[in-house]
Amino acid sequence: MEVLMFIVLVGLSRGAELKYYFAAFVLCLSGCVTSPKYSHFECFESRDQAQQVGSDIFLAGFTERVGHRLGLSSNRSVKGLGLRWGGIKATDYCESGHPLIVTYDSIKSDYDPEQVMFWSKIIFREMISEVKKAEQ
């Protein structure tokens, strides 16, 4: 967004034509459209714990389980679906601790985003429960 504001301000100061404003607007919108959807998350005590649980869930077949619920064969994963625990500002999601976030980039996939997010939330919660039970 800062880049867009900079382009607009430079354009205003130099008397740029309307097409430059339109190009900047389209560039900004394309950035919004192509960013993954962050839909649900779970908070953990530390980034290391979020990373460990995320790795455990992913390696246990998170994307394949979601794919199975969407009607794919059991060994096929959903392209664009993933888990994220790094490169984020933890306080945007958790009052204390660190989040593990389910992400889905529908641009990279042919599946209905609402269905993917619905099933991924259910599978995510189930698998977190499984990991917590295994730790006890």
C-alpha cells in the first residue's frame, strides 16, 4: 500500500496522465487478489511449539486429508493449502504466544475456496487434538 501511495504522490507532483494512476491501482489490486487467505489459526506458547505442531500435522497428511474430504484420491494434496508459523507478527493473531495459521491460495488451485477452508478448519482442529493427545 505504501508503494501505491508513493506512485500516486509522484504522479501528482509530476502531472502524470490518468493511465499511470490506473496502472498503480491495478498493481495494488493484483497484490490483494494473489495473497493467500489466512482463515484460521491456533495459538501456542512459542514459535518452536507452533513449528513442531505444524510440521507434525503437515507430515501426517494435513493437505491430503483435506483433499480426501474434497473428493480427491487419498494420496493427493490440495495445491495452495498450507500451514504457516514464521514470517508473521504473532500479536496480530495471539495475545500471547505464537500462531500456527492455515493458509490457502486459491489462485494456485481449482477448488472452491469456501469448501477448502471449511474442511481445512475441521481437519486442522482434529489433527491438533491428535497431536495434543499423543503428547500426553
